Amino acid sequence: MGFIWTILIGFIAGVIAKFVTPGRNEPSGFILTTILGIVGAFLATWLGQAMGWYSADEGAGLIGAIVGAVIVLVIWGMVSRKRG
């Protein structure tokens, strides 16, 4: 159930992160933004567990997932600009 919860939180975090990320042009698609938000939620969960903020069976909350999604979106924007 934690996996599904992380995906759901990541979906919401991706949408929110799209609006708060500077240079909103990257990434351009809703599906890509959502996927990157889910990746950001998993990143926040992994980092939080590695740092001891969350226990092994606990996922990142909405704020942590948004921070993770913003980080992933900014990195994606920098990488995609260099390629294009």
C-alpha cells in the first residue's frame, strides 16, 4: 500500500511542482511532469529513509514529495536544455 500511496502523492506533487518550479517551460507535457513528480516522491522517500527522517515502512509526505519533485524537475530542465 505504501508504493501506491507514494505514486498518488507523487502525482499530486508533480502537478504542484510544475507551478512552483522556475522556468515552467520544462518539461512541457502533463504526463512527463506527473512521471517526474512520482520519481521525485520516490527520491524524497529514499533520501528521507537514508537520512533517518522516515522509518523503513514510511514514505515521504506531501511537502517532502513536492521538494523531491521540484529537484527532479529542475534537473530535468537543465539536462533537456543542454541537449536541445
